[in-house]
Amino acid sequence: KVLKRLFLAEEGGGGLAAEPFAYWEEWPLRVAFVVAGGYVRHIVLVLCHLAADGHAAELVVKDFRLLLLRDSLPPLRSATPRELAAWQHSPEGRRVSGEAIGFWLEEYARMDPVPPSSHVPGEPRFVEATMRSPALAAAAQAVAARNRVSSSTVLLAGAMRLAGGLTGQRFCGMRVIVNNRFAAARRDVVSTISQEALVVLDLRTESFDALVRQAWGTALRAYRQAQYDPYAMEEAVTRAGPGIRSFGCFNDQRLVQEDGQVTALEGKTEVARTDAMDRNICDFRLHVGGEPGRMEISCYADTALLPPPGIEQYLLDLEGLIVEAART
């Protein structure tokens, strides 16, 4: 019975999430209840990503549990979405946005052009592969500890080095998802406040460790410039020229503050196709997740940019690069 209810909850959640939100006609939250024996056994919440990012979704679930257990919530300490929007339209908010746009344009000016795609698009056009690696988490953390950076920085440096090998760029740029929750007043905002930062690296370094250290300082500066008016940013970047663009997006959703001494678990590396949806979210995207000691990295790419075998090989090359760096 428990398994049946869980199946019904997953089935209900999948059904609610499958239909795109009609932004102008419905609330950005859908709810379903799984009832058995006259009682609600499971509650399914589906949030529109325009209304909540990953952290905000966790806050919604946390508050829902508190309401069920205590029938009350603690006092609100973070800004509301309305207050955050008011700040964004204030002189201070516009100044922050303008500085971020200026920073991006300066970084774009450093980048080498990305050559046009040379492969014939496949069917489906966009393909995702996921690698589950017992060795990668320990290797990334070993390199991170040696250079006093985060394992996320090590993965970003490796991803960008391989991207430069695909594009032939020396100065390569990649967009990185930033949660923008550094300030206490924004930590628990239930909204989508994450935005992209632009990280540009000079890939011609004497060692991978040197590239990792460069990535650490460069990424920290970029994180500070990840709050901006997206429409103004799009207009400014479009004027920079079609040949000057970043190579894809990097998103590490792990809790990187949990970095520590991790020993690789037993088992072999697995790479498998995980998504065949023909939708253009991004021409190239890396997503990092998984459990401690068993890292999971997905690569989603336009087959005109990288054919399916190349997508899988990219993930294996990333593992090989960082595992080898950990040994040296």
C-alpha cells in the first residue's frame, strides 16, 4: 500500500509538472493530494520556476511542514518578493544592475570568438547524458584541498578547459548559476532570485592547479556581478556581437560548504542518456549533483555543437582530467 501511494504521488506530480504553466491565467503553484482510507497521505507541490528557484522550493516545503506540525510559522526575516522588486527598481538597484552589465561587457571584450557549429543536428536536437562517478567526488575534493578552493571551482575549471579544447579559445567564458542569497535579508526569499554570472578564464596556464586558482578568484568576482535587469543585460550583450558569446552554462546544486575528506566509493563509472527532450534551454549545460562520495554530472548539449557520443566523451574526459590532477 505504501509503494502504491508513493507511485500515485509521483504519477500525480509528473502529471502536474508536464503541462506548461499559463503565466497569465493561473497561480504559479499546483497542488495535488493522494488520499487513502479517508486521509491525505501525500501532498504534491509543483512550483513554476518563475516563482521559485531550488532554494525557494525547499523553503516552501519546510514552511508547509511547520504549518502541519505547529499550525504556525516563525516571524518573517527575509525580504518579500514585492520588497525585492521595489529595491531592484530603486536608484540603488539600478546602479547595481548597471555595474553588473558593465562588468559583463568588459569580460565579453576579453573573450575569443566561438566558431560556428560544424555538426549536422541530430534527432532529437538536444540530448542529455549523465555520469555517475565514485572517483570524481574524491578527486575533485583532493584538488580543492590542495589549492584551498571549493570542489565546485575545480569542476568549473575542468569544464572550461575541455570547452576551450572544443572551441579553440584561449580566453573562454562560461555562465555560472549564482543563488544571490549571500545577504541575510535575501536568504529565505521565496522567489527566483538566482541569476547567471560570467566567468572568463585564460586557459593557457602552466598547470591545472594554476587554472583552478585562477578560476577561484575570477569566479568570486563574477558572483558579485550576478544581480541585474535581465532585459537590459540581454540588450547590452546582443550589441557586443554574435561571435562573442559564452560557452554554455555551469550549475552546481550541491551544498559545496559540505566539502570534506571523501574516499571514493566502490563501483565503476556509469554514463547513460538521461533526457531526450527537444527543447532549447541552453546550447550546452553542465549540472552537478549527487550524494557525498558519488558525484553525478549531467551534460545537456545541442547536437549541432556536440554529437551524442561527444557529449558522453566530454563527461568521461572531465572525470579523467580531474582524477589525473588529483594524482599529481
